[in-house]
Amino acid sequence: QLQASGGGLAQAGGSLRLSCATSGRTFSSYGMGWFRQAPGKEPAIVAAISRSGGGIVYEDSVKGRFTISRDNAKNTVYLQMNSLRPEDTAVYYCAADTTGYGRRQPRYYDYWGKGTQVTVSS
């Protein structure tokens, strides 16, 4: 079970930090991803990280602004979001890729948490 938290309202240029925790003992074997879904759109990758943390991918528009990280001892993955823009407004989801890779495509993710709303005002 994945539980995302940390969403909320921020002004453009501000920061938020999302967390996604799980109680499972297999967290360290999962690749983890953050996705977002804007109204009327499909979920899209924001960032993903492999089980070891050595492989990381970002969606182009968040490169240099967002940072994904994980703490396997705490069974938690984070998304630090800086320099927020109104177009970052969406529901953000964390998800687990049981193959361990942390890939871009939603279809590779087996477990999804409930979303957390991020709203960025201009």
C-alpha cells in the first residue's frame, strides 16, 4: 500500500516536497515513479528511480527543478519540487514498478497510491 502526502497550494516559484511511504518489506526491490494527471489528460511520468537509486529519469519540463530520491531504510520515495509553475498543477501519484527499473511508462507499474493534489497559483 502506497501513501502519498505533501501536496497542497503553492505560488509560482515556490516549492513543495512530496513523500510516498509504504509499509511493505519489498520496497527496496521496487523501482518507484511519480506521475501526474491534469484534468482531461492521461497520467504522465514526472520522475522515476530504480530500486538502487542509480537510475533516474525525468520528464523534460521538470529537469533542473524537481528531484526524485529514495530512502530504502524508511520505505519512502520523495519528490522535491522547486521553481513551481502553474502548469505543474495536477494530481500527483506514486507508483511501484515491481521489476525494479523505474520506467517511464505507466503500464509497467503494478501498484499505485492515492493521488495528492498540487496546485500552483500564478
